[in-house]
Amino acid sequence: MKFKLSEIASIAEIIGAFAVVISLIYVGVQVNDSTGAVRSASANDANVAVQSWYQEIGSDQQTSELFYNALTSEEPLSNQEEFQFLMMYHGVFLALQTSFLLAEEGTIDVELREGLTSVILGVKDLPGTQRYWRQRRSYLHPRYAEYVDDIFARESDTAMDIYLLPEDETKRD
């Protein structure tokens, strides 16, 4: 059986179409795998950023004391200490902002974002947090700033016990 050149061309065209479909399916699978890897890496990066901030604040006594004093003080500390506090606090707010924006675009789960940002609810009423927010809110993404404003508006029992001043410790009971 002899095929005409036009018949061979038609068969080649059909085979080519199947090859394109199979290639597209393969690319789709690869993109899906890549998306999962990006989501995992982004979730890990969001966690690591906040974890690193906590580690940095918690592992140095001088830094911990300065941050705690600024966070709980009704009055700003010295200019240099207050500046240091604001920069430390801004670091964690930038990390939390990143998790917010990644959740908005669907790169990380909203539940992860909520877990990371829930710490704000425990410190929102502390004087240092209020000073920070008044001074630095405008430096953050507008949608994130509105999100934090909503957190600030939520009811909370009290600040986390760890932030209670000695005279407030009777509130624990």
C-alpha cells in the first residue's frame, strides 16, 4: 500500500497534534509540582523570618531587656533606645506583612498567616506597640495596615501574661 505525499503529511500532522497535547499535559504536571514547591518554600520562609526575629530578640539579654522595657513603658525610652526598639519591631512587622501579602496572592495558606499574625492580638494594647503603630504604620503596605487596624479593633482579654508588669500580676488570678 502506497501512501500519497498528502496522506503522509496528514498522518504526520495528527501525530504532531498528539505530541503537542502530551507535551502540554507534561508541562501542566511540572507547573503543578513547581507551584507546590514554591508554596512550601514560601511557607517555610515566612516561618523562618518570624522565628529568626524571635531568636534574635530572645537570645541576647540586652536586646530582650530593651525590647521588653520599650514594649511595656508608657513613655518612650531615650532616643537611641526608642529608635532601636522601633527598628526591631519594624523588622517583625515586615516579616508579618510578607506573610499577609503571600496569603493574599494565595502562595501561603490564610491559616498560616493568621497563626503568624495572632501575636499582634496579644500585644496590641501595650504602650510600645501603640507608639510603634502611630510612628510606623504609614511605612507598611496599605492593605496590611488596614488588616492590622482590624486586629487592633478586636477584643482581647488582656495582654499575654508574659508582658504584665509586676504591679499587674494580680490580674493573672
